[in-house]
Amino acid sequence: MYELALPCRPAATLNVSLWLKPVAITLLLHVTLMCGYVTLWGGDVSALVCADQSKIGRWPYEEVTTGFKTGGFDGQFYYTLARAPWQLQKAFIDLPPLRHSRILFLALGWLLSAGGDPVLLLWALPALNLACICGLSGLGAVYASHHGRSPLWGCLLPIVVNAAAPALRDLTDPLATFAVTGFLMSWLLGQGQRAQCAWALAAMLSREQNVAIVLIVLGNALTKRLWQRSLWLAAALAIFLAWMATLRHAYGAWPFLSGNLALPFAGIIYRLMHGNGIVGSHSIPIHMLAIGFLLLQVGLSICMIFLRAEHTVLFIALAGVILVTLAGIPIYMNGQSYTRVFLWMPLAIWFWSMQTGRSWPVWLLTPAFLWPCFALVQVWQS
């Protein structure tokens, strides 16, 4: 089994040449995607907010000039919250405690937009997501180099975890993925305890689902009797739980959505019995491709059991398999959900591939780049 170890190349994180080229390639690719998407909306960057068309022109969407006829998407809620993340927001917000729990994305957007300026925020949220995607590539380049692989493998990390599609809708996923990747990498490379605590806290405060990965690492630390690391991770968990309790007191409800879990395979069965495709139309081939790709990730995760994967990444992959199995109908209702929320499996598979020198698992997951491409096709068709 792979064990916690110090980097074999201590200067990796300081050597700019390791991550500069992968980050530049990633930036060029994803700027092209984002610009192409905005261009298809007439060059209006406010299309990334995905606001309900019936609400644009009025507060909090007075600066939004392009809306969606189908009620919009979750980005509109994060845009609203980022305008004033330090205040309770019940109007215009779907599931306000849950959305507000992802405070790191909201706070960074608020800071980048000079205190929630509605015009600057239209640019700040996409810029933040783009920076996180590039950061993912940089982290991947450093980790690949640590294991004797080409830094260019870092370019594929944002692709296999599908970081691009949620960036086209101002969602919190790119930041949450960047933070949890940094946390997992800091653990696997045996970095400082305070750094691990910071990464863990950032991961949980950008998406509550990441608490599961923190618990997996904490369990591993306790098993190895790494008491100081365990205490630092416990401190991060305590801060996260305090924030959850604060939201519970403020909103009168816990920031969790129990309806997202159901009986085993209920969500998948629903998806297989309904013909709505990934782009929202009745495109059965695309829908079947998405489900098939998800099951491919499940199969690869199970294969890791027999190919002696490192404990931490194996447990994360298997946690992803459990989540796929227990995810309810709301998760599978929309193709934009079930193609991005099951992050744990592709993330663990990428780390496992770098650790073992296997290339084929990562190449098998590169078709995830189709999902943001389908988003562009959807806009073009409409």
C-alpha cells in the first residue's frame, strides 16, 4: 500500500516551470470555452448567472440582461448571496441555508467585486471559477511530477472532474473541487498540519459534501496515530460545525437537503425510465451516454479494490460509489447535476492513476469534456 510520505521532490511546489505550461494550456482551453458560451448569448456575461428571465431588471438582478425561460439555475442564488454574504438572504433564494453554507465562494466573490458591486460581480464569479480551474491544473502538475509523471497530466485533472461545466453557470463546484484537491494532496504528500487544516476548512466551507473526505482523512490519521494532525483536522471540523449551527439558528433549518438521498438505485432507475437528456431535451442517446459514463466511473472505483490502491483514495472512490447508489431523484432530475456532483470517484481515480503510473484510467475519463461542449450545443440550438 502507499503510505503518507514527504515529497520526493521538495522543490516541486516552488519550480514555476513545473506548473506554468499546464496552467497556461488549461487557461487557454477554458477561456475559449467560456468565451464561446458567452458569445452564443450575444456576448452578455450576465448569461453566466443563469437568472430566471421573469426576474431580470429588478433587484437583485437589475444588472442582468440575459435570463433563462425555464426558471434559471443555481448560479442566480449564489450571485444574490454574494452581493451581501454577511446578511440573511431569504428572498429570491432556493434553499437559503444550504446555499449560504458555501460561504467561501460567496465571500471571495464579494471581495473580488469590491463589496458586492452588481456589475463587477458579473465578472468576479466567472473569474474566480476560472482561477480555480487553473489552480486545479497547477496542483495536478505538481502531484504528477512528484510521482515522476509529466506535469502535463495536470491539464487533464480539471477535465476528468468536469470543472468546466459548472463554471458556465456560476456554481461553487470549481472552488470546492480545487479546495478538496488541495486538501487531499496536502495529506498524501505529508504537508504541514496547519496547511491541511486550512485546506480542509476551505473544502468544507465551499461545499458541505466535502466533509465526508475530511472525515475519511481524519479516520486515516487516527489509525496511523498522527495525533497532532488529527487535532488540527478536528479543529477544522469544529469550525465548520459552528458555521452550520449558526445558519441553523439564523434560518431555523439545518443547511442540508435530506431529499437528495433515497433507497439504493432509486435515482438511477428514475433516470433510466425517463427520456430527458443531459441538455434538457428528449435526447436519449446523450442521456444514455451520461449514465454509461457514470457507471464506468463506478466500475473503475471498484477495480481499485483489487489493484491495491492507496487507502485514502480507495475509500474516497468507494464513498463516491455509495453516493451514486443512494442519490435520490432530485440529483438525477437534471443532467447538469448528475454529471458534476459525483466528484469523488474521478478525483480518486486521477490520484490513483498518478500514484501507480497507470495512464488508461485517466484517458477513459477524458470524455467528461463532452459535458461543457453539450452546454454550448444547447445554447446554439436554442
